[in-house]
Amino acid sequence: AGISDLSDAAYVLHPVSASLRLAHEPQRGLLQTIFEVAREDILELTLVRSQVKHLRRSQAKRGLEYMRLYRLMVPESEEQSLYQDAQRNLAEYGALYERHLCAERGISVDGG
């Protein structure tokens, strides 16, 4: 019973274990990461200190670029006003979404 080819299966459940091991060797200036899935090494990454420093600098630059782009979308002067009435906005959105669902399903809703 059963099939051996699961390529057409919509849902497949199977137990999988995953682990991430980190090792730091300060004397040698190494950082090692091993990602293991189902007891098989999928990824092993070893970085020297200079590479870690470079990654941190890159991450900081990306953070600055993110903030620059965020400020293009949300000016600092308007940011506080966006979050002041969060509860009211959430309730209003919920009501609008509920009306949308009712209209989508052809359910009439009294305005009262």
C-alpha cells in the first residue's frame, strides 16, 4: 500500500530534525557554523576574523540604507501620527475587512 513517488502530493508530512552548531575559536580568529538537517551536514561555513568584521560593516551599511529608504516612505514628522491611533485604525480595518468578506460571500449586512 502507498506510493513511492510523492512529487504530485499536495501535502507531505515527515519528521525532520535540524540543528545549527556554532563554534568560536578566538585564538585562531575563527567562527564556524554548521547547519545540519536530518543528521546530514547541509552547510558548513568557516569565517576568519576579517570576514566577520566585513560582514558587520556590510550589515551596518544595509541598516543605514534601510533607514534612508524607510524615511522616503514614512517621513519622521508623520511617523508618530501613524501610530497614535493604532487601536482605532485596527478596529476600522477589521470592520472594513468584515464587510469585504460579507460582500464577497453575498451576505447582506444591516448598516445599524
